[in-house]
Amino acid sequence: MMDYLEELKQLEEQGIEVSREKPPLKKKQVTETPEEKEYREWYESLPDAVKKKLNL
């Protein structure tokens, strides 16, 4: 398996500009309303096939 730095080097050799900085991690929203929590739990319980069918 190719190491991350080797992959960056190969991309640079191909003339593809790459950033060596890691993107900042998005902080998860700390406050979640009961409705949001209920929706998230419902969504996470759905099978992937259903999500795809519903375009979620």
C-alpha cells in the first residue's frame, strides 16, 4: 500500500498541485435539539439501500 507522502510526491511529479497541510477537522455541533437527535438516530438506523432509494 502506498504511503501518503509517496502518493503526494507522485502527484507533484505529475504536475498536480497538492497541499501538505491537513484540512481542519470540522467540530461537531455540541448542542443538538431533541428533534435533531431523534432525526439523526432515525437516519442512522436506516439501511444504506433505503437511504439511496430516498436520495438521503
